[in-house]
Amino acid sequence: MAIRFPDRPVRPGVLRRLVGQAPDPKGFRVEIIRGRIVLSPTPSFKHSGIVQRVAGRIRGGLEQGRGALQRHSIASPHDPDDYCTPDLVVVPAAIEDEDGWLLDADTVDLAVEVLSPGNAPSDVLAKLEEYAAWHIPVYLFIDPRDGTAVVYSEPSDGKYRTVH
């Protein structure tokens, strides 16, 4: 099934609906970042292993009532189309009982991204800026190419004030 996009500008909120109606591209996950459809390949085993190890460590230190979930999308509070799908999020555990797939940004305590080589510009720049603008309190970015991890926190005026 092919979806034909209109020749005129798409009204806010319609792009997400059109993407949702399109057939899932095999082997890819879909995000809409800054009005652009971004396809990410299925993660490598190494990528998934890193996410699993981080999730295990995070889960051990969470407050009661919080959960660490993998591959759930966060809706932009500023654009009715945009959403990002981090590798891991920390959210209220009660979300695990809901049927939805799209988190409100204000429910997310932490977003974790492990760099995918084919998605470096999205993971490094766009998501960093978006998560800060969405007031995600903490963003953990891991680059397996060089073994680095950077923690961004204290979002204010669309930027993270603290970097470790």
C-alpha cells in the first residue's frame, strides 16, 4: 500500500497520521524529527547489548513507581507531528499497563540514546536539542565507536546547562 503525500503543505498533525497509515518499512523504525521522517535501521546486536546493560544498571537504582522501558516514543510538546524514539526511557511504571505507544515528554525522567552510525546527525544534534527543548530532565548519550558516554541535564531555554 502506497501513501501519496499531498502536493500542498501538510497541516500540523497530519504527517504523523500519514506515517501511521503507511506500511511499516521492514527492518527500520520511524521517527518524525523537526518535520522530517527519519528511518533508523534495526539496531545491531552490539547496540542492543549496550542498551540492555544500561537498562539493568538503571533499573537497580530506580525509585519505586518508576520503570525503564525500551524503544518507546516521546511526543513533542511543541509540534503535533514530531516524536523521537530513544533506546531507553525512565517513566512512571504505571505506563506499562497502558495500551499507548507515545509518551508525553513531561512523563520522561531520562532518555538514553546509543549512537547508530547511520543516524549520527539525528542522535548527536537534533535529539540533543529536542530533548532539551522538551524539558527531558536527563539525556544520556552513548557513543560505542569510542566508548564515551555523556550525561546532559538541567534543561533551560532549549539547551542543557550541565554536561558530564
